[in-house]
Amino acid sequence: MAKKPLNLILYPLITEDAVSLIEAENKLTFIVDIKAGKKEIKKAIEELYDVKVDKVNTCITMDGKKKAYVKLKPEFKASDLAIKLGIL
């Protein structure tokens, strides 16, 4: 059974590096469920925030959390979504 989008995406990451990625590369950074796959993350972001995702890169941090770098399609601005999420 697939998890619900709200259970996959835990919270947006708000760091200096994450903010610079928003401005420079149209990417948002989220902490996600450790068992979530890239396709699940992409689908969850598209459903929750009504945007189109270009690609998703993931990594597991030293403290055991999974970080997802989500690049949006050019017609969507990461800064607009970041403002809605309260990051900027």
C-alpha cells in the first residue's frame, strides 16, 4: 500500500545552502521518509503543491534522515513555492 503524500514529505529544509539552491537552480530541499523512492517523492510534491517536478535527487544524511533535492520544471518558480511554505 502506497503512503499518503503528507506522510512522505516530512518538512522543507531551511538552511543557507537550501535557500541558495532555490535562487540559483530552481530547487527545493525537503526531508522525506527514509523509505520513500524518487518516483513517490515526485508524485507527492506534485500532488501537495500543484507544481511539475523535473527531477529528484536524494541522499541520506549522517544523522539518518533522507534529504530530497527537488528541481521544478522551468514554468514553475521554486521561490514562489518557498514563499508559500514560509521559507523565504
